[in-house]
Amino acid sequence: MEAIMERVYTIVDGFIDFEGQKMVEQISTYGLIAFGFLSFLVGFVFQDLVYTLYVMGAGTVLTILVTVPPWPVFNKNPQRFHVEEKEE
């Protein structure tokens, strides 16, 4: 049981590495740009601003769900810090 809790803790803990941060930034930037362009096209084709807002809102929520949780894929290159212990 303790091993399961340890695994859940490491997944939910919230740590991502520097490469993961870079990936999250790229995914969020390109995702929001793509959904913005798509929402503009949908709104233009249907001539309705409400469709534009729905598509952009859904795209924003999807982008948040992909990038905000600390998925394990964002922690594949953890940085190891060397800490020297003092002897007393």
C-alpha cells in the first residue's frame, strides 16, 4: 500500500524539469495560436461570434488540461543537485 501511495505522490507532487517547462511553454503557445486561428475560421464561416468564443474557450480548456497538471512526460530529465553533507 505504501508503494502505491508513493507512486501517487510522485505523480501529483507537481515537479517538472527544465525540458518539461520548455515543452509546456511550446505546447501552450502553439496550441493557443492554433485554436485562435481555428476559432476565427469557424466564426468567419458561420458568421457567428458565439461559435468563435465556444471554439476558443474549448481550445483554452483543452490546452490547460494538457499543460497544467504535472504529467510524468514533463519530468523525464530531472536535474540532480549535488548537496554536500556536513560532518559534525
